[in-house]
Amino acid sequence: MLIVTVAISFLSQLGLIYIPFMQTIFQTGALPLDDLLLLFALAGSSFALHEGRRRYERALNQSETYALGDGGIGIIKILLN
């Protein structure tokens, strides 16, 4: 159901932007190709940097867990005492 709702919303937005009579009603216009490419480049670089940071943090947390040797139980014992 969520996928259907998102698809309908996406298609509605495309219609508002790219169908000529909808452009006149809602006073919208399509972006030029160079602006779209810049937008996708910025979004892609942001996504790549975020995913890289997440992988680094997961690797760091995993190495800390293995360094403890007890699966983190020692930290819980220290905090409880």
C-alpha cells in the first residue's frame, strides 16, 4: 500500500511539472537538463559520503566489540558496579 501511495504521489508531481496544461494552472516549469544533472550530482555525493560514514562507524564499532573479547558483557558489568 505504501508503494502505491508513493507511486501515485510521484506521478502526480511529474504531471504537475511536465504536462503543459498543468504547468499553466499551477505555474510550474521543468528544470533544464544542466540543473537536473547538478542536482543529481549533489544528491549522489551526499548519499555516497553518508554511506561511507555509516560503513566506517559500523566497522569501528565491530572492531571495538571484538577487541573486548566478551561481546560487550564486560562493559555492562562495569556500568552496573
